Amino acid sequence: MPIPRSLSFGLAALVAASAAIVAPQAAVAADAPADQLAVSVVGDGATTGNDAVPVAIQLLDGQGELGDTIALPTTDAGDQHAFTLGANRDQQGALQQSADHRYVTLGGYDAAPGSGSLNDTAAPDTLRVIARIGSEGDVDTATTLAGGFSLRHIRGTATVDGTRYWAGGHGGVSTAPAGSVLTVEAGGTTPTAVVSGNSNLNNGRVVDIHDGQLYLTSDRSGFSGLNTVGTGIPTAAGAPLTLVAAAPAGASVAHDFAFAGEHLYVGYTEGANEGIAKYRRTGATWTWVDTLPGDFWGLEARPAGDDSVLYAVRGLNQGNEIVRIVDSGDDSAFTAQTDVLATAAPQTAFRGVAFAPGFEPGTDAVGPILAKPTLSWDVRVPGGAGSALAAVLGQDTNPAATGVIADAAGEAVTATVTSSNPAVVPDEAIRLDVADDGSFRLAATPAATGTAVLPVHLRT
């Protein structure tokens, strides 16, 4: 019996009264159980720069099969706050799984889409918000940080079990509460600055919890690399930072990090030696081993048999990638096999990656990424701009996108398409015709102005 393989493409964004068909993003699924992942996706398919845009959590597996998409709210409702991020701001949107594996969390801003330069906004006028997403797709954005991270970035959040949060970011030197690590109860509005002091202590990056210890990355003097925050998971003010994994020579601006057994991986986003630094445990600290060069942001990892498997966001700009990296090196080398799992659609970006809510990672080895069916577009489509296709309200005949679907193994490919926003483009208003030779024609008739993505799923 052949192994089923599937491919998902984010095909169309409908903006205002027209539709834009965007470049495909590929993913393949295997028969065997795979790691379950969550990715923070930032963007509306049109906006660039630092203006506020919607955020969603895209579920996918370790082979790249796309699952559900969970949209975060863009308006206030009751005790729930809007949650947006800057369209193309690399320092935002880090995603972490809770220590009990039930949730993923991230930090953002209570601002309407279209608001400008979020990290320059003053809190509490523009509140910094913590979002919690559960395994059933439930979203909670009731927790805010008063004046925390005013005029600066909130970069990441962590939690043990969803009842209390820790947030990392740039606390400045004059806001209240000022600090690089804040903590607040779920649903709370009055955080405590766990780490605060001078400008080096008030400017942190990404937090996470591992084996009962809170950690923070930093690029500040004396703390450049990964630090423990106090002892255990402190909730009171005055916790010290202790550098336990120093940035290697030529690397700066530590961002996300992940542990995999006796190894630690930290992403450094600047310097001649930027990339994912690998460390080995040396007592209570970590010793640098080697670096995989590249531009990596979000990071997740686990032991995988005798190896480590990492999932990372590669690239800082819109249209970046989620990659799987298998490190088969020993304590003296980072020996990487890298595969692309998904590519963000134009004018959207991946920011953080974590194991999905409700998924408890194991230690089994991972298999190879299976070959996948392909979809190729004709170079230009009538009525479009670049890879965009216009669709106009009330027009009987709209332009169609064309291309070819193929499978290298010669398997028959089944194609289906749905709408992420039926109010803008109902499923029944989408037409996908595939000929015996694999050539296809895709057209959609919008029912309202707005934005929608039309994912096309290919399966053998």
C-alpha cells in the first residue's frame, strides 16, 4: 500500500474587492506519527513594514503537513483584547509551549490592524497582551501588562500551566513596571518586574521554562547569550540573571533557544558567526561546540534517537521558511541535514515555532522527508500583478489562475480547495478544474470585500 503524501498551498488572498493568488507553500505528510508543531504567522497578504497586522497560529506536523489555522482576535470583546504584531518585525512573535504541554503562548499588542509602529507605542494606551492557545483551538487574550514594555518590544512569553505568565522584552529605563522579565497571573493587569535595574538588566529577549528553571536570552554586556533567571521560576522582584551559555565569538543578539537532552541550541541573529549555536552541558553551564550558519529566529528541539531534531524559522523577512534540521553531530560538531517544511506566503511571515498545544514530544528518531507532489504556476496570470489575480465583486467572469500539478512518483493526485474566510469567498464560489494531464484552472468569485486565503491541498 503506498504511503499517502499530501501538499498544501496557500494560494489566494482576497484584499478589498479583488483577489491576489500568492506563491505556493509546500508541505508533505507521512504515514508514520510525526511531531506536531505550531507556528506564529504574521500578516494579511498585503501589508509590509511595521504596521499592525493579524496573527494566526498555523498547526503543522514534522513532515510539513498543514493542519488547522487558529486566528487571534483583532478587536476587543469583553475581557478579551485584540492581538496584533508588526507586519515585518523580526523581534516579535516568539512562540513557546507551556511546561505542561497544554498550551502555546506569545506576546503582542492590543492595537487595531493598520496601526503604525507598534513597538514605538506607549503603554498602557497600547497594552502589551499575552495570548494563550489551547489544544482545542481555544484562545485567551485577557492578560495585559499595564505599562510594561512601553515604547519598546514585547518579544516572548512562557508559562508552566496557563495560570501565570512570564514575558520577556525591552523594558526601557523609565516605564512602570520597568524590567526585561515581567510576571503576571492569567487574566491579570498588574505585572511584577522579576528582573530590573540598569539598561543591561531592563533589556531582554526571549523567555522559556525548561526542567523547572526560567531562562532568558540577552544581547546586553555581561549577559550576552542564555541566562538563568533566579532559581527555579521566580515570581518576586529582584531575581538575578546568571549567564550559563555565553555567545560564541563573532555571534551577537541571542534570540530563541531550545534544549535537546544534553545539548542546547541558541539562535544568534547578528554578527559574522550568526546562526544556531550548539552547546554541550558542562555541569551547571553550557560550552559552545559549533554553529550552523544562517538567519534563524524561532526555534524548537528535542532528542531524536542518537541525534537531535530542530524546527526553526529561517529568514527574517516576509516569505520566510520553517525548516527541519537533524543534527547528527557529536559533542564536537553540528552536522546538519536541513529540509524546508513550509514557506510563508508573500506579505506574511513566520515568527515563532513550538511543539503544538496538547503534544508531548518524545525521543524517537525521525525519518526522511517524503517526496511530495508539486504545483507550478504559469508565470503571469491575466488581470494580476506579479503572482496576484484580481477578482471583482459583481463581475460574472473573473480571471483565472492556471498551472500544472504533478507527482514525481506517478501517483494520482487529488486536489481540494477551501476558503479561510467564507464571508469574503464562500467555498461554493471557488472553482478548481484539473485536467488529466495535471493542468489546472482556479477561479473565485468574492461575495464581499475583505481578506481570505484559499489553501489548495494535494494528496496522493
